Amino acid sequence: MITTSRFRPAWWLPGAHLQTLYPSLARRRIVPELHRERLELPDGDFLDIDWTCNTHGPVVLVLHGLEGSLESHYTGGILAALAAQGFRTGLMYFRGCSGEPNRLPRSYHSGETGNLQAVIRHIRNSSPDKSLAVIGYSLGGNVLLKWLGEQGNRATITTAIAVSVPFDLDRASRRLEQGLSRIYQSYLLKKLRQSVMSRADLHPPMVPLQKLSRLKTFRQFDDAITAPLHGFRDVDDYYSQSSSRPYLRHIDVPVLIIHALDDPFLPSDAIPKDAELSHAVTLELSRHGGHVGFVSGDNPLAAQYWLEGRICNHLQACLE
């Protein structure tokens, strides 16, 4: 089902790019008290999860976006908002994103769902009587929706929320090569190259370090590094197998997807249509909001981050 969002953008942040950039550049980072758990994986690698302290309610797992971390504007915000509501909330770091290089050459990518499955299994074993929800932002949202589609009625969670998802990775990569969206591509590729270089002593990259700077687009980077590193034939094989859009019809858990028509990471005609959604999926669309932006409020000195209230309301309705 596709519905219309009640989000109203701040008048002083018109347009997709201001909505997208303002939280990253101007939002003060507020992070609740956290403690870290390390989960050892069967392949010899590890995953880190930061959990809120002194919270004992239903469990909520948060998945960050590409090269995200606790420094991402949305992670601290949602952790703090959910902790204030009593939810026991954990931020799952994808491999290599927790501040320590992972042990194996493989990293993470937009379609890697095995790590999420391992964390959910661990949570279910340690908290079998707790309700569990998962929130995914951007790349994390794509991973979440793909996992839900793979699991179908075997998914052991109560509900899920996905925000600003690049449903079609090929279309998303091409959108990021156009216009002002190239600034996001440039920024994220710089972080990806830095990540590759920081691991070079432990894990020599798929291409010589001196050639990394020649990878100017996501398609080039994913074709040279992401695809071969994770067993895909090429970039098109990676994008085809990892995009969440074909999996939406197989989801059997109540899911809320929040997306803006003006998201600069994805063309609006790549947003799934109603016929592509299962009975369990609600796609809530707004005309504005950018990419993980959704800033509202009339006072420029007191910006409001609408997403957090919307997410908390959904979880309260589903989990309590």
C-alpha cells in the first residue's frame, strides 16, 4: 500500500539538497550512554553493536547507511529518541565501520544479509521473550528489505522501518552521477577509498592503491572492488542481485518505508509501484524531505527532526 506522508518541510530549507545536507552539516550530535558488544562470527570475523544503557523495553536494532557510524547525524538522534521511550536499542555496525578494521578481506555491501541474520539470531537467543524491531537507513534499509524478502514468513521480528532506500542500485548509482547529486557520490567515494587504504596492510585491495583515485563513480568502484571482493561477476551482477526492489513482494512482516519523491539518491520513477508491494508493506511517500533529511519546524534556530517522532510513533503502536 502506498500512502501520503504528513511531513511538512521547514520553509527555510527548501529543496532536496538543503534537506539532505543540513542535518549532516549543522545538527549537533547527541548520543545517549552506550555499551559495546562484540559478536564473533562463524567465519572468524566480528560485528560490533552499541547498546543503549538502562533501557529494558522492546528491542530495536538500527542499521546505518554507507560508511555510516555513530557520527552519522541520524544514528545518535534515533538512539537518543528511542532510549527516551524505554526501548533497548542497538546500533549494528557493518564490518569495518565500528572504528576497528575487520579481520577478513571481505567487507559489507548493499545486499549482504548474512550479517543481519547473525545479529538477529543472536538477539533472539539472548532475549527470546522480547519484541524486536529493525530500522534501516539508506544502504541499511536496502539490506533490511532484502533480508525480509528472503525470509518471508520466517522473519523473526515484529516490525521494520526502512528510510530513504536505494531500491534499485543501478538507477541509484546513475542518479548520483548527475547534477548536484555528484557531491554525495564524491563524498562517499572518498570515504570508501579511505576505508580501502586503511585496510591495505592487512588486506591488499583488488586494485593497486595508486589506481584508487581513478575510480570516480560508484559503478567504477563497485565494478573494480565491491563486486569481485564479494563474489559477483561484475557491477551489473552485483546491482541486480543486491537491489531490494524485487524482494518487496515477498515480505510478510509489517513494514513501514519512508521515502521522499525528491530524494537526490534515487530518481522518482525508480520508486516501487503499489503492485510491487506485499500486503505487509506500507510505502509512505512525501513530496519533499531529501535523503534521510525530513527537517521540519518554523524556527531556523530550533530545527525539528520529524523522522524520529514518526519512527517512535510507529514502534509504540506495534511493540507496546
